[in-house]
Amino acid sequence: MVILLEPDRSDHAAVVKAVKRAASRFPGIKIKPYEFSGASHRFTEVHLVGRTQGIPTLPFEGIPGVLRVVRVSSKYRIIGRHGAIDSSVGFKANGVFFDDKHLTLIAGLCAVDTRQHVDLMFKALAQEGLTAARMGVYKPRTSPYDFQGLGAKCLPYVFELAGKYGIKIVAMEVVDASQIKEVLAALKKTGKPTQVLFQVGTRNSQNFELLKALGKQKMPVLFKRGMGITLEESLNACEYIASEGNPNIVFCLRGVKTHLGDPHRNLVDFAHVPVVRRQTRMPVCVDPSHSVGSLRETPDGIPDVFHATAQGIIAGATSVLVDFHPNPKEALCDGPQALTFDRLKPFVDYMTKVRRTYEDLAKITVS
């Protein structure tokens, strides 16, 4: 059972206390309050955990400041929508919006290889007015002999250069809780010139100890759907993060592993964008680079990566994670799928026009 409080109340602590007092009458029930700082509103919920079927809703509905009471049937009760009228919460991180009202591009190096390439990447983004980037530092690979990333030694110059070019968010994957500490230490040492969007890679989608560790952080998380697990299993993995106190999660679809997706790298699963938006309150991201895995073009001269991006945005995705590199031939990871800088502005223009089309179609549907 979830008790939703009226948003933006200055006396939310008193309302939570009243809810706890009412809930204490029922034995065997755990009481867990959660706070959500959305892009435009502040939300508070009180979750009653246990056998709540026999608990009446009336004692809570009569408390001033309670918006409504919901009996939750889904397994993911924190990230899930509690009824059709729920709005997506979303959030703002260091000035960058991740919500239904803004389209955010997270572009950059799949893996950091040289300081020069980081500098060039951030400079190119800044010239287009972009403030979010991806920078792979720790890279789990299928083969132990492939490049595994530069690790903590490159963090200082990544953060310093991000500050130099006004990059407000840097998305980077961590594969172990110890790496979270390394990232936070490097941020502090460099004076916190940017903020990190911790990324859970597809290979770690069910690394539950890592998920719980990220849930204890105040930094937002970008969770990539597991390549070989069901959508529900991936959503439950996000619930691990949220249940530890961090609801600021972006759910990223990046294709699933099946030979039915050939010749693409993965089977593009962007048709699940509206499903995730319907079932949860998480903003949805798509990763066309890892879904498609190449820069091959259709007869119209448009790369498959562009077409896949359009599929995601037209379905309601509000952020896009995509690989760029100043010289893909020199890239130490996934060079064949990285777009070059001459395609950055066209990609931004393409995204913007597709988003406008989505908004126009939404108006037609509503009317």
C-alpha cells in the first residue's frame, strides 16, 4: 500500500508523521517514507510493506495532506506507476533535465582512450550547446584480452575537461562498488566541476550488490536493460536501486541479444519505450549505437543509427545515448559504430525534428 502526499507541501514531515501514527495500529507492517525531487515538483510517499490486504484505506485518506491511497499490485512499487493518472516524476541533475518535457542527448566516447580525444569530444559538444556526455572509464568486455578501460587514472582529466567546456553531466559505467568510491574521490579532488550519471551496463543488470550500492548514492543512475533477461526482470533490478533510497533512474533500452536481430548487433527493442513509460515513472533513454552496432546506411543515405534513434524518440524516449569519436579508427572500443563529429550537428537537428513530430502526433491523438 502506498500513501501519496500532496506535492510541494511545506509540512510534509508532519503529514508523514501522521501517516506513521495511523499505520502503527496495524502489526507486522513496515513503514518506509520516500522523497522524490522531480523536475518541477517535490513528491513524498509513504509505503506500507507487509500483508496490507486487510488494512483499510479510510484512516489514511482522512489525514490532511494525503492526496490518495493506492494498493500496489506490481513488484516494482517505487518506480512503478500507481494508477493511470500518475505523472512521470523525472528529475533534474546539475541543470540537465531527464523528464517527459525535455529531449536530452548524451553523446561521447564509448571508452576514454586519450586526453586529446576527450578534449576534442567535449569541445565539439560545447559548440553545439550540449551539456551531457558519455565517457567510458571502466569497460567490462566479453573477452579478457579486450581493452578494459583506463580506469581511475583518467578520471581527473575527464572531470577537469568537463568543467572547462561546461559539460554538466558525464555518464560513465561502474562495475563494482569500489569504483563508485574512486569516482566520488576524483570528483571531490577536482573540485566537482561536473556531475556523474552512474551507468549500469547490460552485463551488470542483475549485479544486485552493485545496484544496492548505487541506491545509497545521491548521484543519478542510467540503467541499461539486461541483454538476455526479460523486461520485468530489468524493471525489478531498477527497484533494487530505488528501494535503497535513490529513485533518480533513467531506464535505457539498448537492444537484446538474439540472432533474430542480425545483421544489427542486437535486436532493437525500442517498441518497449511506451511499455516502460506506461508501467513506470522512469524517464526512458535509447542507445542506438549498441543496438545497431554499425554505421551502415539505407538507400536514402541515412545511417541505421539515425533511423533507430527516430524509432525511440517517436515512441516517447526523452534521452539518447550515442557513441561519437574524433577518429573511430583509433578508438579502442566499438569504433565501427561511433559517429564522427561532422555528423553531430545533423544528428542533433534530426533528433529535434523527430521530437517535434512526436509532440505533434501526441496532440493529434489527445484531441
